[in-house]
Amino acid sequence: EAQVTQNPRYLITVTGKKLTVTCSQNMNHEYMSWYRQDPGLGLRQIYYSMNVEVTDKGDVPEGYKVSRKEKRNFPLILESPSPNQTSLYFCASSAVGQGYGYTFGSGTRLTVV
Amino acid sequence: AQSVTQPDIHITVSEGASLELRCNYSYGATPYLFWYVQSPGQGLQLLLKYFSGDTLVQGIKGFEAEFKRSQSSFNLRKPSVHWSDAAEYFCAVRNSGYSTLTFGKGTMLLVSP
């Protein structure tokens, strides 16, 4: 089944403790992206990657890191999480080209206390 | 930079009534437009997309949308709403370089008996 898999689904952590949210897709998509969703703000792009070893900042990259060493994986790293990073995070992937939509993962609800 | 406006934060529709959710976009070139639906606790599911051709596009679950370039709009419609349509709906525009999918802030649809 074609899908984007995120782990974990839920995570509670403490301020400053490094964490990684994994994202993997099985559709051989070139493009991958991370979004955060907050009430009243909709979805905002954190980082994206057009292909292996090619990443760039989205609208809200502060406090996050990403890497794209393999085509299928695009982990999101929070080196020193803070409470304002409490949010619902989505990973998405897409083929690159006209008319392609994104396939989204099921989301990771992160709480930083 | 592109942007998307969904003027209605909440809409309540009676079951069986028709539905129209509004979406206005701002983008300099030909836009690639999408509607997504998010049920509570779920990820985002693609309803339909427009990138060229016929301005009236059909999607899943009986939804359709009409692209009107002169009004910079891409409104979502359904002739008869079912209780299971209650969810949050997001309009989005993708840039021609495929690097960014910009979302509106969403419209929450409530369906009354």
C-alpha cells in the first residue's frame, strides 16, 4: 500500500531533550516536506526536500533540522525542543511534476513540557 | 509569494443541503490548486485538484470545485451533504516549482441533523 509513515504518533517530552520524528515513504517520491499544524494557523511548512541531499527552509524552520540521506526517509530533528514547538506535525511526499498532490502521513502529536 | 484565503472559519449545513466552501488564492502564474479534508484525529486526504484544462473538476466523495481565474477562486461544492462530511477542509496552492504547498487556515464544516 502506498503510504507515508510517521513515528511516533504521540510523543511527550521535556524541554531541551533532543528528539527525532521519522518519516518514510514507499512511493519513490522525489519531494518530501514537513508541516506543523496549529489551531487557527492552519498548516505551515517547516522544511522541504526536492531530492536526496537537497533540502530547504519553509516558512517556520527555526528550531528544526532535517536530513535527506535516502530517498525514502526524511527525519525531522528537534535539537532542543521548547514548549512553543508543541504541535501536530505532518510529513508529506509527492512526485515532482504538474498536477501531483501530496500524500500525507497520519501525523505526530508532540507535547513539550 | 502565494497565499490562500478561506474566509469562513466555521460553516454549519443541514444534512441533505448543498454546500459551498470558499477559497481565494494569490499567485502570479497558473496555479495548481487542491482541496484536502481532515477528519478529527486523522491526516489529510486529497479531495480533488486542478492544474489545467476543464475549470470544473470532480473529486472523491461527490465533491467538485470550480476554478475561476477572473475571481482568483477555487470554491468547493457538494450538492447534498452527509453527516460523515463533517470535517475540516483546506484549500491549497502549489507553486510552479513544486517546492511549496501553501494552505489556507481551513474551514470547519458542521453538519446538523
